[in-house]
Amino acid sequence: MTTYDVINPATEGVVESVRLAGVEETDLAIDRASSALPAWRAMAPADRGRLLRRFAEAVDTNLEELARLEVANAGHTIGNARWEAGNVRDVLHYYSAAPERLIGQQIPVSGGINVTFQEPLGVVGVIVPWNFPMPILGWALGPALAGGNTVVLKPAEMTPLTAIRIGELALEAGIPEGVFTVLPGKGSVVGQRFVTHPAVRKVVFTGSTEVGKQIMAGCADQVKRVTLELGGKSANVVFADADLELAAASAPDGVFDNAGQDCCARSRILVQKSAYDRFMGLLEPAVSSVAVGDPGDEATDMGPLISSQHREKVASYVTGDAPVAFRGTAPEGAGFWFAPTVLAPTSPDHPSLVEEIFGPVVSVVPFEDEADAIRIANHSEYGLSGSIWTRDVGRAIRVSRAVEAGNLSVNSHASVRYSTPFGGYKQSGLGRELGPDAVASFTETKNVFIATEE
């Protein structure tokens, strides 16, 4: 039996030991999902929607338990963890309306009637990352189940506890056995079996671009569908006409939320030259005020990094010769702490401006004008998210259209709403999650022609 010790990143203590599935157990889970598929897809749409609402209500009833579990499981602040559990609830509620709205089309043709149907793909394998275990679980699970598919989900080895509990709540809410299975295990075992097993008709993966490419290549062998949400290096573009006080005050939230372990993190701040000094003067106290500490404390703004190994990776960007402008503070002693850090690199190809750090480190660079801002923002292999700060509505629209990213906010750092599509350009991913059209990515379109002429 292979087990994994789940470590509390704030204390370095063992929270729980979790059994990891092997290939045989993965195959059995996929077989059970295949066996559960006919009844689930044949269930009356209203009944499927009703079960999803019950599932959402079960999550809501146990929201505080899930939040506290995530504090220990992943080091998320209690405020964030409550929002994340609430997001699972809200996504399930949102997609509970979808089964009765999977309408096809009647297309005018000669000689008969032509209609289309949206039918489930089958078994869906979902691979969830460690940085947002609950929300990303829900983003795939909600539309997949609503579309009549069954789901086998692999949580990240480091953060499986909330997924396991949500799987239990699904059964308590009446979701039939085999329709949703949580299977902790290694990506090289469980995740790889999703790629190679012929009964799995789609793989949903959130994680690194490197692994996403491997999954995409593996799925090509069976022409298997994929949705990929990968890396990011998002730009926070601040023009001189913006509300600089608000832009500077909100910048830490845009990059240091979840200790910067967010593919949407605005880890590049681009500031127009004429406002650069003023902005930096406002940013320093905002960074200094970020409260880093016990994630279970209501007053904490930022918790620890996920692991010692990850902390070493983040620290490699802040070596002795790094262009540090200023830093916040972080606890010492047990826990994988890292202080919020602001860099002011001079080279456009400095690693902190090009590579995804995935930690509380942000680089600030000046730009000349609108064209220069767009050029720098697009100087990345990623294109997931970003922000634009300006009072000029015309400029906001022009820059939004010119920046190569899938999710942009003007005078805001919001990236995700369950009612709007989410996904990236370039090497930030493939496909879109959330929003009204997400269920379509879990269905096949069947066309049927009925002859009416004798």
C-alpha cells in the first residue's frame, strides 16, 4: 500500500496519511464510472438537476468544515477558504439548471426535418492542482455532471482532503455510486491512466504547461478531448491617468493572494513612466501592510507556500543580486513562509518578468505609452489574465482588445466568475471553463435527419 502524508504548510505537521491508488484501482474506478453512465445519462433532466442542487446544499451545510480543512490541507487563509467552498456550492447551483437547457436545433432542410441533440461524452477524468483544490474541482465537475457524464477525479497528492470530503458529500446528497469518484494518487499513475484508458473520453487538467503538453500529446493517440488550464504571467497595466491610490492599494491582492500561487496572479506590474515614482511610493506601504501569518486567523491576508521544495523554487528568484525594491514581512520558524517581495528589474528578459514564479514575488517595470504597454504585456508565452487601470474608457477598450489574454479586468483584479467563460491564450491553455457554454464542451453534437417525403 502506498500512502502520502499530507503536510500542513503553516506548521509542517502531518495532517493525515492518504492511501494512493494504483493502476488496478484506477481501472476499477473507471469501470464503475462506465457502469454508472447509462442510468445517469438516461435520468430525467429535471431529476439530474435536482440532485445537483442537493449536492450544492450539502456543500453549503458543510462549508465551514470544508474551509477549515482547506486551511490545514493547503494553508489557505480562512477567508479565502470559505469563498472557495462557497464557489463549489455556487457552481453546482449554476449548472443544476443546465440539464433542462441542453437544447438542440431544428435546422431547415429540404426533404425532411433535421434536428440536433447534445449527448454526453462518457467518462471524464479530471486532474486537479494543489493551489485551488476546491474551486477547480467544481469548475469541471458541475458542467460534466450536468451534461450527463460520469467523473473520476484525481486531486493533487499534496492537497486531497477537501476533494475526498466533497466526494463523500456527493453520496450523502444522493449522487449515485460511480457517478462521481475521488481517487487520490500520483499523476504518473492515476492521471496517466486517464490519458491511456479508452473508456475515458475527456481529460480536464489544470497545472503546469509542461505537464499539460504531455497530456495533450498522450490524448492525441485516441483523439481524446482535453481542456487545459495551464500557466500564466499576467500583467497589471497602470496608466498615468488611473486612480493611482486605488491601483497601488489593490496591487498586492492581485499578486499576493494565495501567496502568489495563482496562475492568474498579476506578477508583472507595468506602470507608465510619468507615474512610476508616485506609484512605487504608494505601493511600498501597501505591501508592508500585508499580514502574513496563521491562515486560520481571521486577520491574516496571506498564508504560507505549499511546501519546502516550492519555497526553494520561489527563493531562487530573490537571490543576493536580485533587484529588490522592497519587501514585506513573514513569520520565522516552522512553516513554509515567504515575505511579499517587489522587484524592479531593468532587463525586459529578466527571469522574474518572463517565468512563472508562482509565489509572492512581483516585478514592476515602466512603460512609455499605450503601444509600449501592449508590447510588454504581450511579451510572454502565456496569456491567461490581466488588469488595466485607466480612467479613459476608449483606452480601456483598445488595450483590452490588444492584450493577448483570455480574462481581463479594467480597474479591477477579478478573473473568475462562475457565470462567465474562463481560459487562456497561447500556452496558458486550451478551451474554456465556466459560463453558459461550458456544458457544451462535455457533450457531443448528434445530427439526425428524418425524411418526410414518400
